[in-house]
Amino acid sequence: MPKSNAQRALVVGAGIAGLATAWWLERAGWKVLVVEKAPVFRAGGYMIDFFGPGHEVARRMGLLPALEARRAPISSVTSVDPRGRKRSEISTEAYEAVADGVISLLRGDLAEVIRDDVRAPIRYGTTVSVIDDGRVTFSDGSVEDFDLVVGADGVHSRVRELVFGSSFVRYLGHHVAAFSVRDAELSAQIGYRYQMLTVPHRMIGCYAVRDGAMAALMLYRSSSPEVPADPPAALRSRFGDLGWVAPELLSVVPQDIYYDEVSQVDMSVWHRGKVVLVGDACGAVSLFAGHGASLAMTGAFVLAEELAAGPGAFARYEARMKPVVARTQEFGRKFIGWMAPSSRWRISLRDWAFRLSGLPVVRNMIRGSVMPDVDGVLTQRAS
């Protein structure tokens, strides 16, 4: 596909995938517009471990110093009982030994670092209502023509629905919520450790963040993917019987929280005409798999690289990205029993692995548990 300043690209979604795509396209000579459904940039989110090919992409973008400055000083991952007593722990050093170059930071911090280096305009409070190949009608009624339309609008992608249909989401049987609260006492109690209380089919994770705030992640099993009308009330109902910091945390849950079903997106084709999907819109791997941010960064780079190589770009992009997405999705489905154990003996087994994490044989086992095979995606050009 030819490139010049006259070539226009629309990126739908101002998350990690969309912003990274805009970054690479504008530096390749495209005139880029980003639109985002949310009225403003959404910071925060839950803690991620950022490493793998996305880390290398961030290095090539020159963003590693800014990401290191946002690094959360997490010293360990600690499993606690309902009274807050330590059951087991894996140190940051042990974890970094199996995940080279890992940076722990809030998902929103990664997005913000990319956004701050994007030159393209971002229209907030805007989405798409009609896509006719390169002609796009926006939610405000305006119509514009583009040479490329990139759907980077997540698991519930509007672009995917308009162009490909709506039968690609695989529900993984759980709901997840993430939020931050400014409570110096709770933050000090948790400290700079990722502490988690796990009971069968439910998990609460907490960690201190900047300026006396504390972030929380809640995960629970549900037979229905339907998101409740009042997510904070649903959390109080699901977690109200637990101990540790659960009562205090549930009493201060803000109304505006991140809440969603845990799902994957499985598609056979990621492009049609001038439209192509990137990130979670075409290959969501889920919270259970991790690596979503890394693969979003990687997909943006690979797409831009293949566009620069000329005709057939979309097919080559898919050929490089789809195998690694499929492997990561498979890993995520297997990892459910580790992250959201269904029984007390599975919780105990995980805790034993934490306790023995200093042993090389256990580190190798953990490496197999936390790192699906994603090597080579940046260097393996499709024929």
C-alpha cells in the first residue's frame, strides 16, 4: 500500500493498540486521525507485567526510560489467608528470573506514555456508526474518507461488529473489576507488594500505587457473561463474606470502575477491504493469559512494518501475528486454574510453587506457566 502525506489513516480506539498503531503509522508518513469513544483519556487500570516482544517494540520507540519512571516498586507477590496472614510469596527477583526485562506498571500508565509521544489528533467522545470500506460516518454525523481504517477498539469492537459481525467473542466464565481508591491507611497496610486473597472461584488482589492510593483487582466466576447494571453492588454481593481488607475495600468502591467479562476474540480473518483490526479487537487473549499489552504493541509494529513493505500487507501481518495470538490464547485457557483456582487444593498447589520459587526446577515450571512461546514474531517475516 503506497504511503505519502496524502494517505489518510483512521485509528478507532485510543488504548495501547490504537495509540501504538498511530505512533508507527504517522512516523511512516501517514496522516493519522484517532477517535475514542470515551469522553476523556482513561488512566489507571490494573497492574500489568510488561515484557516480551512488546518490551522490544517500546525500546524501538524510545519509550523505555519513560516506562521505567512509571515502574511500580512491587517487591513480591504474596498470597494471604482471610485474616491477612502470609500463606506464600514469590519475590520480584524470582519472578524477573523467569520474565526477562519485566516492568510492572498500571495499564493506563503504558497507554499514557505512548499517548504523550503521539502527534496525531485524538477526538474523544467519538466513535464510528457506519463503515463503507474507506468511507466512515462518525457518531456526530460527519463523513470522511480514509485510505486505511484500523479497528483498535478492544474486545467489544464497534469496527469489528460493523465490518465482520458479532460472533467472535469466547467467554471464559469469569468477570473482572479494577479500580483505585485514595486511602492512605489501606495503602500503607498493603504496601508495595501485590497481595492476594484467593478462595475457590474468587480472588482479590491489592497493591499500593502513587500518592497514597491503592489499586484493586477482583475476579470471580460467573455462569453468565452479562455485565450487571450496578457493578459495585455486584462486587459487594460476591465478596462481602470475605475477610482481610475486603470489608474496608468494598465500602469505598467508586461507582466508576473498570468492569467486564473475561473473554477472548477468535477470528479467522482480521481484514476486509481497507479495514484491518489490531490488538484485542481481533485477538484478545484475556486477563488469564496476560501479554495483551505486549501483543498490542507488537501487532501495531508488525502492521506498520508490513504496510511499508507494499501490497499484501494485511495477509503478511496476519501470518506473523495469528500464530502467536493463538498460542497465547491457548495458554490463557489453561492458566485459569492457576489464576482463579476452582478448589482449595489447587490454591495450595499454587502456594507451594510460590514457596519453592527460589529453586531452579520450580523457576522453570513457572516460566512455562507465565510465558507462552512468543519468540520470533518481530523478526520472522512472512514469505
